[in-house]
Amino acid sequence: MISFVISGYVVSASLAKESTRSLLSFSTRFYARRVVRIFPALVLCLLVVSIVTTLFVPESWLSKTSKYTAYSAFFGASNLALVWLNDGYFSPRVEFNAFTHTWSLGVEEQFYLFFPLLFFVWLRYRDNRSLVGVVAVSLLPLLLVISLWYSWYQTAVSPERAFYWLPSRFWELAFGAMLYRCHSNGRLLPESKGKARLYLLVGVLLVGAGFALTDESRFPIPWALASAGGALFLIAGVVNTFDERPVIQRLLESRVLVYIGKTSYSLYLWHWPVYVLLRWTTGLESLSEIAFAIAATFVLAITSYHLVERPLRRGVSPKTQPAGRIVLVGTLLIVTSFAGSYSVFNAHSTLSMSVTADKRIWYPMRGPLK
């Protein structure tokens, strides 16, 4: 996924700014920033969608795994839950699970558990000529290669694990982190405007090929390689100091796309629940229904960005609050919100406005399966 490569690069750049701190301060401040960045908007979305799902989605074979995905999403484990529930990404139940999309956030959150330590070791010992320095420099590329092999293996053996598990998606995040390491050492930066244009063009073509040629039965390997490689070229092309920007870069830096980028996290959170809940209720087949879904997604995302994300990012940070306190409050928020979601789902029989005659065979908009 393109977002994994970008996350690997951005997180590395964020961690590099704290390079002079002790390991405890380095890690705590990182997790404090992640808590503020991720969880307020996430728990709001999960709670709202839990309530709406309880009200309008009936209990049936198609919906019975939704609540377990929601519970695990509060703790960054929905990708593991989907494997445990044996819900492949393209199975019918996944299409009607309003929490499926949180799997990718789960992969990233699990990556955050150990990557700060990995990056800290590299920062501290990258210039060390001893065995420790060799290990510090070699560990990330070694894990990247192992992850690539594991992803290839699981694509053939267990498509669900290949798609959802961190070990089989780690290489994409590591791609971004490795590119940052190269940039920090002055490598892979475009030396001329012509080379920057070439990087951007190759990036666009690879990303386009990744989307156009993807075979669902052979994913993530080999098809995710095209998208991930394209993301690398796009980042490498954009990170330059030239006064005259290439056309593709100017397009990417336009006000509209920059604003969409700022709201991208909220767009990610809300787009899938909107589409799924419409599938359960009014349907999502006509052009008017699709247009409404897109409009509703943007309204919810923009509201979340301006009322939740931006105020908290500006007002709460390790610069203004103790990092440990931010992590503690964030943990309490997660646990409390999980309890709220759990209570709502367990009151389904009381709160639900939708009832089915036969939970085993019912299907949205069609009634019983013939």
C-alpha cells in the first residue's frame, strides 16, 4: 500500500528530530504524538459507527463478526481479528463490515510498537565501526528482505495472513524508512530538475500499474511491489530544493490536494463505514447513492478534522504537556471508549431498529437468499 510507504518515511523523519534524547524520552514522546494523532478521531468514529450499526444493522450471518472487528480496532488489532475470524478481504462479510478498513491502521500501530527502538539503535550506532554498528545499519534491510520473502510465501499459502499480518506487510513500511535513511545520508535525492521529473513520472506510472494490473488472488506479492515502488519514486521526486517545481509536483502541492492530504486520515476513517452502512440501508448502487456517499464522507471527515484532529494537534503535544501524561490519558480514552462500544453492541436486542426473520440466510436489500 502507498500509505504504508509514506508512513514509514514520515515516521522516520519524525523520530529523527528527537535524535539527541534518551531512549525513554525518545519513545515516550513518539507515542504521545501518535496518541494525539490517531486515537481521538479513531475512537469518535468507532463509537459513532458502533451506535449506528447497532441501530440499523440486523443480526445475521453477514454481520456477526462486525462487533469483534470493532472491539479489536480500539487496540490496533483488527487485522489480527479478521485473520482469526477467517474473513478474507474480498469475502462478502468483509464488504458489509463497517470496521474492516481499520486493518491497515492495526498494521501501522503494531509497527509503531517496535520501530522506535529499531530506529533509535540506528541513530545511535550508524557511524560506529564495530559489530554493533554493522548490526544497527543492517537490521532494517535484513527485516525488509525477510518480510518480502514471508509475504511472497503467505500469498501462496494463506492469502488472509499475507494481506492482513504485519510480518507480510512490514516491507512496505520499511521501504519508506529505508528511503528516509538514504535521504538523511544524501543519497537518492534528485540531482537535477530533469531527474526529479523522471522520478515523479516513474512513480505515477508504477502506482497506476499497481492499481490497474492488481490480481486479487496474488496480493500483496507481486502486485503491491509496483505501488510501493511508485510511492518511493514519488517521495524521492517531491523531496527536492528546486525553485521551479515539476508539473506533477505542482499538482500534488495544489491547495485542493494539500487540503485533501490534511484531511486524509479522517477521510480514511469515515469513507468505509459510510459505504457499508448505506449498503445495509438505502443501497449503494445508483449514481445518486454513490454521490451521496462521497458527499457524506467529506462532510464527516471535514467535521472530524476541524473539530477533533486540528484542535488537539495544536493544543496537545509533548511540547506543552508531559508525554507520559498524554499516553496515560490516551490509554484511558481507549479503554473507556471500548467499554462504551461493548455496551452498545451488547444492547443490540434492545436498541436495534432492524430485525430479520432468519439470521442464517438473510442478505441486505434482497431478503432471504434463494
